[in-house]
Amino acid sequence: DMERIAAELDERVADAERSARRDLYGRIAGPVASLLERLSDPDSRITDATLNAVRDLCDRIPDLNIWDDPAIDSLRERIAIGLATLRPDSLKASRSDRDRAAGKASSILASMAPWMKDDEAAA
């Protein structure tokens, strides 16, 4: 029954990979969701610290993408271009800049939704 053992092992490896990918997407979603929450609240201040969390995330994603997955690289690029370049002063001065940034953050989070499902939902 080596075939059965091999099949079970393959399934465990696949489960571990799905779990690791879901964890990575969760780690990416955290700072993006936090930024979106602040952007969506007109009374909330956007600070350099908030934006630095997004920038730090962009710096870490290549090391966390152990699969060299182009979808993760593309996600990183969207975050780097759409969110990591934001400046607190422009977000404070312009409601339209803030709304545009919130739309980008929301779109990024929506694109991650399929990977954020648990094993039951993904199966």
C-alpha cells in the first residue's frame, strides 16, 4: 500500500501549501485592511507609521513568496504602486486622493479573497 501512503503524503503536502499560502495572504491583507479602515474614516489620521507598515510589507513579500508565484509578485506590485507611494500630507489635503487610495486598497483586498477562504470553503 505504498500508493495509498504516497497519496496521503501528497494530500498533506498540498494541504500544508494551501495553509501557507492562506497565511501569506493573511499577512499581506493585515496592513492593507488597516490602511483601508483609516482611509475610509474621514476623521482618521493617516500617519507615516501606517504607510510604513505597507512599505515594509512590500519589502518582505519577495522573501515570503517561497513559490515564486507571479500572482503574489503582481499583488506586491499593485500594493507598491497603489499604496506604498502614498503620502500623509496629500491624503490629508485631498479627499479625492483619499477616496482613490481607499478604492485601490479595497480592490487589492477583493483580489485576495479566493486565497483567504478556509480549507472547507476552498475544497
